[in-house]
Amino acid sequence: TEEQRTKMMDLFSSTMGKMAAIRTDMTESKRALFKALMSKKDNTSKIRKIRSKLVKLNKSKMDTMFDSMEKAKTILGKNTSEDLFRYMDFDAGRGVY
């Protein structure tokens, strides 16, 4: 239905925004980690903190993805998988990640 299409597009936009923010934070954290690893100073504590942050970010990324999938199921109801692939255009290589 048109209502489902609108809700799916809103969900898609929201998910993409969250994922982009997480990706940006992960990229910045990876840069900081690499810099700390390559430093001549002992950065063990800093490295541990950055590593912990990256693990949390990855968990957040997975939580966002699974939360979006559950919301999509609620929006689409019956025949979820067929409708989800059509609405999210997975066949064209686009998805929620």
C-alpha cells in the first residue's frame, strides 16, 4: 500500500542516517587507533579505549540493522521478505547498510 511505502521510505531514510553517523564515528576511531598504534609512545590505555569504542559502535550498527528489520516486518506484515526486498531494492545492490 501507499502507507507502507511511505513508512518504509521513512524507515530507510532514518536507518541510513543512523548508519552513516556510525560509519563516520568508526572511521574517525580507526584513524585514532592507527595513529595510537604507530606512535612511539606507550598508548596502551588509549588503544584499549578506542578498541572498546569500536566494539560498541559495531554493536550499535548491528542493533540498528536488526531494529530496522523488525520495524520493517511490522510495517509490511504478511509476505514480509518479498515486500522487504522490493521496497529496499536489494536486487539493485542498495540496502540498509
